[in-house]
Amino acid sequence: MMYNNHRMQIQYKLHQNEANMENFMWYVRSRLTVTGVIEIVIIAIVIYKLIDWLRGTQAARVFKGLMVLLFLGPATQWLGFRTINYIITSMLTWAFMLFVIVFQPELRSALERIGNTRYFRHWVTQINEDAISRHIRSITSAAVRMSEERVGALIVIQRENSLKNIKETGIALNAEISQELIENIFTPNRPLHDGALIVDLNAEKLVAAACLLPLSNDHTLGNEFGTRHRAGIGMSENSDAFTIIVSEETGIISFTEKGMMLRGLTKEDLGNVLENRFVPDKENDINHVFWKFWKNKKNNDELPS
């Protein structure tokens, strides 16, 4: 008798799962229209861009966790796991509220980037490309000069994220961009030589100097990287800023972006990267610049010594 009851329960569950599967397939077929496909593509793009904008921050990891919960919610409901589905649904209700409250600065920064992309800026504001190119030449010339003289430097070039908190740790300058002033700031034993210089190319200003940057938590970095390099990487992990690092010991010029660092740049390499990042109508894109740099580097490494 107990065996028959157990067998009936199993058959009932199998029948229920088949019914759920049929309902799910009917729902998919009913929603699989041109409009539905467009909605799915739009949602996927929005989620991808949010993760991309929040990349390198703690909010990015939490956001990915929320996406997993969003997927598990319908999955557990379809499988008939009512208790688990109830727990996940309850967690999602509070998780989104806590996410918005705790990570308000990161979300505000992501929303700012929507209106500050190069496409919107190109429509709303008139970018002085000649002036930006001139300032880029000043920055690259200063970096090369300091590299030759073994003068350490850390330059942060602001992009779309606001760096207000970083600027407040240093000394406000609001000065015109010039090679001479940049070199003077990083001259050893001068009051402003310690810390980072913040540059806003769109505003055409040296905004602040002697600024403190967050250090990278990447434990895989070698011992050859000191505080200056770790600060540059940390800054690029916590914002979309582009940093230029000149090593005091070796004179090697490096740059960091999105937590990644490329070393051994020449004046031409650095100028091309900055031009492609800040002058919107350049023909050569950044991938071409990277490929050209790595190809030249590989050819040089293969030359017999």
C-alpha cells in the first residue's frame, strides 16, 4: 500500500513537471515574437553596459550576484522548488533595496556615464580637438622628458567618472596645461611632487596635484612595482580614469586602464593612445594602436642581441 502511494506521488510529480514544461514552452512560444526578441536584446545590452560601467568596483560583484538570483528565481519556480523560490524572491526584494542604498555613488557614476559618453558629448558640447591634441603633446613631452631624467611621475587623466573625492585629497590648481608646469610639479623636493596630478583634458586644466590614490589589491603584482605603480593600477580599478606612470628607477613609461597596465611606451605610443581616447574623430582606433605597439615590441624582442 505504501509502495503504491509512493509510486503515485512520483507519477504525480512527473506529471506536474511535464505540465510545467508544457506551460513553459507555451509561454516561450507565445512571447517569441519580434517585439519579444528586441526586448531581450535591449535588456541584455543594458545589463552588459551596467556591468561594464561598474567593472572594477565592489558593486560589480554584487550586481553579478543579483543577476544570478534573478535567473534562479524563475528556474526554481519552474522546477517546483517552492521553498527555495520563496527564499530567493524574499532575498531579491531586500537585496535590490540594499544595493541601491549601499552603492549609491557607483550607481550615480554609472548614470553619469550614460550622459557623458563621447556620442552624447559630441552632440551636446563642441570639443576643441586642436586644443586637446596640443595638450596631449604637452603631456607626452613632459612624460618623456621626466623619463629621460629619471623623475618619477603619476598623472591621472580624468575621463567620464567624477574624481571629486580624489581631487579633495590634494591641492587645487585649476591651471593651464603646459609641459613646463607638469615637469615643475614633479621636480624632486618640491611641495607638490608627491602624489598624483589630476588632468581634465575636456576642461583643458591641471585640476589638482599631490592627490592620494587608492592602492591596488592585486596580490599578483611583482615586487618590482612600487607604490606609484600600485596607485596607478588601483585608480584604474576604481574608475575609468587613464593613468600615466613614469618610473623613477628605470624611467619606463607605463599606462593603466581598467586595472590593466602596459609598460615601455614611447612618446608616439603614448600620444596615439591619448589621441584615440580623447579626440573622438580619429581614424585609428585603440585596437590598432595596441596591435601596432605589441607587434613592434615583439619584433624588437626577436632581434638578436
